Amino acid sequence: MISKPTNQQLIEAVCAELTGKVAPNISDAGTKVVLEMALSVLSCAAVRTAKELAWMKEETDAIEAVARRFAEEMPEAGALSSALAAYDAGRTGSLYLDAAQADYELVSEVLSCATDAAFASGDTARIGAVEELLQQRMANENAVTGTFLAVGR
Amino acid sequence: MTDTAEHISRLEAFFQRRSDDPDSLKVVDFEVITGGYSRAMSKVFVEDSSGRRGYIIRADPPPGQAIIDTDRATEWSVLSTLYASGQVPMPVPRWFDPTGEELGSPAIVIDLVDGEAMISLTRKVADEDHPEWGRRLAEVMATVHMTDMAVLPPELEVPGSWDEYIDARIQYWEDSERAHIDRDPIMRYVAAWLRANRPPPVPLGLVHGDLQIANVLIDRDDTCLVIDWELTHVGDPREDIGWSLLAGVTQPPDLIRCDEESFYARYRELTGFTEEQVNPAVMDFFLLLASPTVYVSVIEQLAALARGETTGIAVAYMSPAVIGMHDVFMRAIAHHKSITGGAA
């Protein structure tokens, strides 16, 4: 396979062409909105294609560490233990995107259950720990979109 | 005949059937309105022997093209009932094609307002004028929220109690996440946070559901008219303020946060709500509580795209929108903590 230019570079080249040559020639307001939406989606896809596998792995490692500690400290948190067990049984560690996404879904459920357990415990340190994990997730999401402003409104 | 020509022909026949002089009626101008993400909106001008008139058509878009599916019959009932009550200034709702037999898809026809949306108007004024506009927005919201519940149509279900309603709204966050095709820990975090930060109640009342400055028109008499009632329900009126706060981030200007105290003071004065019931921290709660109505519809549409059931660009575009909303949710919680000291 060819690896250069990267997918990100290819998508960005398409975006540049659409922005520089197609957009100025569109007079219909509805079509302009469609193009702006398409450019926004393509820009996000460019960032994701370059980084999402690494981001999912980094988030997974961080979630695992917190969740396993919570499971030890709060054996009464049955949903968390079950989610961790499902993650351990189902994860593939594969780098194929479909499989990596499936792993990420399993660990995301672990994070949700860890969040529920933290709030149920009322422990501010535990709530803070899950909030840090969510902030990590948000930092990655925000790197995809930048500031979101609704097109056409 | 092109799709547009065919549509104009349908419109002409529709308006001819409602004209006193049908033979003289012509559609003289037609324009698709951009910016709406749910209904297919268009502006049409007709002319007959009695003169020229403008109308707005709110129609169901083709399947898979809308980010929110709502019911035109319920919307029509809300529009016609509220308009007849005279309690909320709004454009005149004229006609309803419930089946799409005449207009191609179920559609509502309302009078075109000779005026401008508050969003475009306030984008043209100086920043220092925004607080005054914010107080006008507070007046609009108070007018909607003080509507007598007795005039509401039977389609709007009244919850058993405030607690029952709030519990159901929070549970909706959690249940929707569990039903979604993708895991979304931020939704579960929001649900857990809402359960831990319940504010003092207010009486249940009319909630517009999408009361933001894009949906307030200022006519030539300087009257504020409220449009887009498709998400109207009975609930906690503060939801509208919360939703408007979210809209203010993605569709500036933010006429509330430009001078929060002035906005809330005016709103409290008109509604009689207390400072404990209406303040910036409480509104962070309602930003989150109000959001799933649109947010869940959006992720359901994205799920349809993931299953290959739609390819609509407006739907694909909701992927970055979801990220934008996540960011607003997290900021609202951080804002609440900065005011309350982080009590969970």
C-alpha cells in the first residue's frame, strides 16, 4: 500500500480545492450550506483518520487503570465489575479499525459504570478521577472539531 | 417539469383553493429557507386581485433528511390553540395539510412576518446593546412561561409532578445512552451529575422547547413573535433558558451570558420566581436537562447513518455537532462548580 500522502493530507487537499475553487462559484444559498457542512465533516474526518487509533489506545489505558482501582475499592459496584469482565473477555487489541472501535466501546462502558460508581460513593476524589478521564476524551474530541459553530444559522 | 417547478405548481393550486379570486392567483416568488435543521422551510409570495401576501411553509422533509422527527399535527394543534388564546405573540397560523395530499408532505402554512429574527438583528448591533436585548429575550421567555395551562391543547401531556418529570428527564439521558449504537460516557456522566445537583422546583408550565434567538422575530411594530413550536411540551420552564444558553454558544450572540444578572433579574421580576430558583448555577442544570430532546434525536440520526439507512449531509454534519454539544455540557458542569464550589 502507499502511505504517503497520508489520508489526512489527501482529504485536506480535497477540502482546499472545494474551498478555493468550488465554493466561490456557488450562488445558491442552500447549496452553499451543503458545501460548508461537507467541508466541516471532511475536516473532522481528516483529523480522526490521523489520530483516532492512538487516542482510543491512550484513553483505554487510562480508563483501565482507574476502573481496576475502583473495582478493588468498591466490590459492591457490580455493574463496574461486570463491565470490566466484559471488556477483559471481549477485547481483541487489534489495530483494524472495526475491532479497535469495538474494544473502545467496551472500555467506554467501563468508564460509564465507573462514573456511576463514583457518584454512588459520593467520594469527590473518585468523581474527580472519572472527570479527568472525561476531560481526556473531550480534549481529543475538541481536537477533531475545534470550536463548533452551526453552519447556515 | 423540475422538482421546484412542480412544487410551485402545487403551491399555486393550494393557494388558489383558498383565494376569493382563484383565477387571478399566482405564485410570484418562492425561496427555500436555509438554516433550519429539522423542517423543510420555504418562503412563498402569492398575488391575486386582493394583493400580494407572503407565507412560510413548514413541511416534513424526505425521510432520513431531518435531524429531529416531530409531528406536524401536534405542532398545528399547539400553534392554532396558542394563537387563538392570544397569550403569546406569534405569526398567524393559516392552514394545515395533514397528509401532504396538497403540498407533497405534511405541512403547515403561516403568515410571513415583515421583520427580522432576533439573531440576525442582534448580530448587527454593538456588543454593549446586547444586555438590553437580553432583557427583551427574558420578557419573551416569561410571556411563554406564564401562559395559562388551561389554554393548552390536550396533545400536551401534563406530568404528574415536578419530581416525576425531572426524574424522567434524567432517566432519558441514561436510557438513551444504553439504547444508542455507540457508547457515550458523557451522557452517563451528565445523568449522574444531574441526579446529584437537583435545584429547587418551580411550577410546571409551558416549555417552547427551542426558544432561542433564531426563533424570535421582531416585526415592524417592534413586537417579538415566537416561531418554531414543534418541540413544545409541559415541563420546567427553565429548560428554555438552559437550551437558549446552549444555542448561544453555537449560534452567537449569547444574549443571556452577556449580562446574566440583568437577564435573570428581569425574568424573575416577570415570573415571580425567586433567586434560589433562577440563577446562573441553576441554569447550568437546565442546560443539561433540556438538551437531550435535540441531542438524542441527533445521535439517533447518526446511528441511522452508521447503519447505512441515510446519507444526508445534514445528518453527517451532526457528528461534529455532537462533539460541540459535549463540550458545552462539560463547560456547564465546570461553570456550576465554579459558582457552587463543586458540591456534587
